[in-house]
Amino acid sequence: MSATPKRELGEIVAPYGRKIRLDEVAYDSGLTLLRLTIREGSRFTILEIDAATASEWGARMRDWAEAAPGHINKIE
């Protein structure tokens, strides 16, 4: 499966020097995935997920964040 050039969606600077980059990747087959690249120092973790997984993951992360002690609504 070969991919066409990715579309950058943004980057999040996380605690402890971590960075999370989000890119949309469209494959020649028509499949489009969200690529998450998590950088921790010199280590990289790359996940590609579909829209349904991204939606469920996002909802669960939002639920956790809203219930976390000291929650500050920082969504722009």
C-alpha cells in the first residue's frame, strides 16, 4: 500500500518533552487514515488509525480530561 503525501493537521507539545504530530495520510487504494507520531526524545511511536477509532479515542480522552482533577478547558 503506497501513500500519497500527507496533510499536516497539527502538533501538540506534551509534558516531559514529548511531541505529538497529527497527519492525514491518503493511500492510493482510497483509504484515508490519521497518523499519530509520538516523539519521546529520540524514540518515535507511529500509529495509523481510521476515523471511527479516532472518534472513539477522542471521546474517551475528552471524558477523562474533563473529569481529571484541575481540569482546565483549553480546547480552541
